[in-house]
Amino acid sequence: MAVAHFFGLKCPLLFVYYDVPFYAYQDKIISFAVVAYICLFVNAALDRSAVPAAIVALGVTVLGLSAVNSSDALEAVLDGRSTIVYWVQTGLIALYFILLVVLHAAGKRVSQSDE
């Protein structure tokens, strides 16, 4: 995702809003912000205590994308096109969020029963 944004490779899933007008500098900023997610999730993979922060960040992302998908600003640049493709991608990210919540909760139960 970071590479796609840095080089402007607009393809769905790597670029949620792949077919709307943009400024190249915005994509460069997003590419660097994605690196923060990479660091957060790598840290969570290495240290279980960081998992809740990664899950919260992903949840906020789903909420943010949902707000954008519902916004008048997005509607204004779509010229009557549907937002369904953005909602599908947001839904996939939400499913990933739910999966991580469930797996983290299950992992906590297993580790508590081992004590």
C-alpha cells in the first residue's frame, strides 16, 4: 500500500479511493503514514502487549473510511457514480478488524487458561 501510494499506482485494495481526483503530494503523505501502520503491526506481532493499539488504529481507520464514504465531499467528486466499491473495500478492512479482535480475545483466553 505504501509503495502504491508513493508511486501513484492506483489499484483497488491498495488504493481505496483509486478513481477520484487527487494531488500527488497527498499520496506521498499517505505512503509515509502507512509506514506508521507497518511499524505498529510489526511491533504488535513481536510484542503481544501492542496488539490492542494496532486493533484500535485499524478500528479508527474503518470509522474514518466510513465517514469519507458517507461524505458530501466524496459525493461531489464522483459525479453520480456509486460508492459501493469503496464500501466493499471498507467492509473488507472491517472484516479484518473483526477477525483480529476475535483472534486476540481467543488468544487471551488461551493464555489465561495456561496460567
